[in-house]
Amino acid sequence: MKLKHKSFTLKRDHDTVLLQYTGDKESFPVKFIRNRPISAVKSEISILHATENKELVYIGLEETLDEKIQSIIDEEIEKSYFIPVITKINSIITRFGIHYWDVETNYGPKVFLLRSPAQSIEWKTETHCMLKDTMGVYFEIPDCSSMDTLSQSIMHRII
């Protein structure tokens, strides 16, 4: 696929990612943002100048990038868009319309609140869902059917 922008390279300089257009000597510190909702796993990406917030590169879904560049982008996006994956549901307690979730995630144990499951849970497929807690933090359950029986039972009582 032909790129819709100048070709470029990315490199790390300690905690900073630098973008350099092919043939140029100057490099720019950059940051990465998704151009679609956070629940879109693969989305279009903009690479912005880190201090000027000016778009330097737009990467569409159909574009294939060099493996090293793609790896840097994926790592930086993961840092920016923190989404814990729920691996087990210990309990869900409901009090006054608020659902208190006690779960295990890939980042350790978490407790969070949901107001209305119908509004706070977005189903991507029959078994994959994204949850948004009262603080605006997203959680993901990639496959409800692969969770342990107790977790599935607890979740089905609420939904």
C-alpha cells in the first residue's frame, strides 16, 4: 500500500521517540494518538509533534509499516491507552443502583464501580466487551466464555 505521507523512521532516545523523515537530518520528538474510539482495537493513528501538537504523520488502517516502526507505535499506544484486561470476577455487589466490581486483571486486583451495566458495558461481539467505570476508566473482557465458571455466573446475574 502506498503511504499517504512522506516516508519516515522512528527511533528511541531514552524515554523520547523521535521521528525523522527519510532524507532529512532534523528529527522531532513525537507522541501518538488514536483517531477512533478507545474501544476500537486497531485504529487509525496520528503521530504528533510532542511539543507543538501538530500532526506530522497520519497512518490509516490499510497501511503496512516497517516492523520496527510498528513495534514502537504499538508500545507507545499501549502506554497511552491503559486498558486492564479482566481475567477473573471475584464479586459484584449492588448497593443503591451502584455495582461494585471486585476483579483480577493483567495488572493485578482492582475494585471499580459501574452505574448501569446497560450503559457502561459495550459488547463488541457475543463474548467480548468493554466496560467503562464511573471514573471513565476502561476495562476489557476479551472472551467471557473463557473465564472460570464462577466469574461467568457472577457476570450473568448482573447483565
